Amino acid sequence: AAWAPMSSTERSEKLRADEEKRERERQRDQEARAQQRAANPLTPAEKAAETEERYERAANVLSNLQLGEQKQKNLREQIEARLVREARAEDDIVRWQQLCAVFRRCG
């Protein structure tokens, strides 16, 4: 069978199926942890360590989001500056062509 690109509908369905599979796995893992905790309750020190790890992970996620937003802002600024430079260059070309037409010679 020859390879054929997926249609956007097929791609969307595959992405949705993959997401559902990840969600089921996450839920299964969460249930397994809950059962393990019920069988082996955590000491207060272990609970505190686990809470601290969760807060640390959340802080890392937030930091990564902020970093991504900053990169996106920088890219927007770079694109805007390039568009401005290109527009100015276009203006210069148009002005040069107008001068050539007025004076009937270029160079």
C-alpha cells in the first residue's frame, strides 16, 4: 500500500483519539496512585514533600508559559521591525522610480 497524506478530518480524528488515550492513561495512573495511597497512607512529612513537588512543578509550568509568551512577543517585534524595514525599502524604490520618471533618466 502506498503512503498517502492524511486528510484534515483524519488528522483531527487521530489527534482526538490520541488525546482521549492520554486522558484515559492519566486517569488510570491517578486511580492507581489513589489506591496505593489508601493502602499506604503518607506520613505528614511525605505529604508535605509531595505538596512541595506539586507546587514546584506548577511553578515550572508557569515559568515555561511566561518564557514562551516572551519568546512570542520578541518574535512579533522582530517581524514588525522587518515589515517596517521592507515597507521603507519599497517606499525608497517607488520614490527612485518617480524621480527617474520626472528627470527621464536613471543611474
